[in-house]
Amino acid sequence: MGGATLSGSLAAKTSLGRILLDLEGVESLFVGHDYLTVTQTGFVDWPELDEKVTSALAEWKKNGGEQALEAEVPRQAEDSEVVAEIKELIEEKIQPMVQRDGGHVRFVAIHNGVVYVQLQGACESCSSSTITLKAGIERILMHWLPEITEVVGLDQGQADEYEAVFRAQGSLTGVV
């Protein structure tokens, strides 16, 4: 998928998001670096929806969609050393674990030793998300980075609010 990580309103602003979210039966969309998670609405036949999604995705790729997606994704500001380490741990040690189940972990910020993340994709509605957050993500980050004291999960609205606060402070990645 060209290295984009999109969900929520950002996904709806991309060419891929507009195409897939317009399909009847698609409730939400999460685009990871090399996978796609589609959440269906309640009473849609999955095999039929899967065929529509696969067809739309193939057409989008055929028409140069991956290159367009790269241009549509906003660039991040340069990260501090601690933020870079957190993102690297998430990417290398945590993402593979949650991606197996169609999920994704998005780093939002760090403040006073507390790391704020958003569980996306299949992790958003999973009944085991608290276990993933505390026994998985928090344990790994605290093991490798002793300055981390806690990991807190945010929903989409909370993550957007935190980003707005840090953007106003001149930092999209939070502060240590």
C-alpha cells in the first residue's frame, strides 16, 4: 500500500478512501504499510463485499493510486530521539504482533513519561485491546525505555484533540 497509515477522516480524504468508503457496506477503513483492514456495516454479506473491495482496489492500483496516496499523506515533523525510539519499538516489536489480527498501533504523543497511542483497525473494537495495550505495548516500551511510566490508549477523537494541543505547542510528537 505504499507506506501510508490512514484511518478515520484522513482516510476519507484520500483517493483510496473515497473509492472504498463509497462502496455500500463499508463502514470504515484502515490502510497500513502493506495491508488493508475494512470494517463492514452490520448486515452486509462479506464475500460479496470482499469481491467489491478487491475489484475497486485493483482498479485503483491500475490507475496509479499508490503514487497518488504517497502525495496525499501529510508529512510528520522531525522526531526527538525518545519519540524516534518509541516509534521504532512500535514498528519493529509491536506492529507485527497486532497486524496479524488486522490492527495497528499509532503513536500520538509522550508527556511526562506517559506514552499516548491509538489502537486502530481491528484493535479498535477488539475485546482484548486492554490486554494488548497493557500486557503488550506498555510492557515492551517500559522494558526498553525506562523513562516510560505508562501507556494510555486513546480513541480517534481523543487522539485528534491531543494532536491539536501538541500542534499548537509547535510539536506534533509531544514532549518528554
